Amino acid sequence: MAYRNKVYVAFDGDNDMRYYDLMRAWSVKDEFDFNDAHDLHSARDSSTEESIKKSLMDRFNNSKLFILLIGEHTRYLTKFVKWEIEVAIRLKLPIIAVNLNGSRSQDELMPPVLKDELHLTVAYGEKIMKKAMNDWPDFESNCRTQGKTGEYAYSDDIYSSL
């Protein structure tokens, strides 16, 4: 079994790449621990769907956390993003849903496959995402042990304190 120390990030590569790139830039700083699963292998657009999914499974097998960047089109991406969400759910990875529109809880942009699953929703931002990455895995594990499901979100006080 692979050592799981990576963070798997799923997103709309056609429209939301700049948000993913900014996360990678944050990771250069010591304050944002982002051990990116996308560094493991490169999946090429010219590859077959089967070979891309095989490469993505290698990333999943090394991941301890799943982050979904939710933009305006994410909910409609069924070929890979929906599959990635389903794999994260099946593997019981802690899931952090990050709204790129600034919403602090799930809204109409949330992919339907994730709505009722155990996850934390946050707004896109370095400090709140760092907090979520540090806190959510342990909290999620406790929730899962108690059989809880659905969305969790931070209070406005948490955002204000950051």
C-alpha cells in the first residue's frame, strides 16, 4: 500500500486553472502545506480516457485528502470530475469543497453527486483553506465514525478570526 501524504485536487481545467495555479504558488510558502498529488504523473489530453483514469487512480492511491474547486461549470463535468468525486467518496477520503465564487456553504453550483455526502464547504482563500486542510481530516474521521453525512461549514466567526 502506498504512503498517503498527498492532496488530490479536482477542478475544471478549462476554466479554473488559475485558482489551482494560485494554490500551487501558496504551497511555495511554508504556511500552506500542499503536497500536490498532481506532481506524481502527468496525464496528457491526448491519452485515452482509460489511461487517464489509471493515472488519476495512482494519484488517489497516494492521497490523504480530496479538494474540489467548484467553479461555474464544475457541476456539469461528468467525464472526469464527477468520476473523481465518486472515487474520493468510495475511498472515504476527507473532502473539502471550495467555492470559487466566495460562498461559504454549498449553493447551486455544488455537483449533485456530492451534496449529501460528508464534506466541508469553504470559500476560496488561502487562510480558510489552510485551516480546513489542517482540521477537517480528523473532524471528518470522527463524523464518519458516528455515521454522520452531509455538509459541514465554518461559521462566520471563523472567517472573521482569520
